[in-house]
Amino acid sequence: VCLTCCSRESMVRINQICHKNGIKFFTGDVFGYHGYMFADLGDHEFVEEKPKVAKVSSGVEDGPEAKRARLEPAETTMVKK
């Protein structure tokens, strides 16, 4: 359900009905240069892409720099949430 140009009371009432019945709900409006958007998606799963952290080799450790995890910018992993 998508709503625009509604009173706050109408939006809250319709969102409660949608939420209770497992229906996704979107609302928004624009006031000149300002606007807002709200989405109630209930329980849902999504995938987030995160940079892969390379493990530091257990060889020579010359100081704090060697102990820090290194980020591999070219490699990413997908995390389901």
C-alpha cells in the first residue's frame, strides 16, 4: 500500500491495518524543499554487501601495523540479515 497527501491519523490507522495483515506499507509527502518517506516492511530478509577482511599472516609481526586486520577493497562478501 502506498499513501501520499493523507493526514497523519489516516496514515497511522492504515499502517496499523497493513501491519496486522502482513502487507507492506509506504507513505510520503513533499512540502516545498522538504519531504519525508516512511516504509513499514514488517519482517523481511535482505542481503548486505560488506568488505572482506583479510587475515594477518602468523609470520613476522613488526609492530601494531602488522596486527591490524587489512581490508581487501576488491573482495566483498554478502551477509544475509
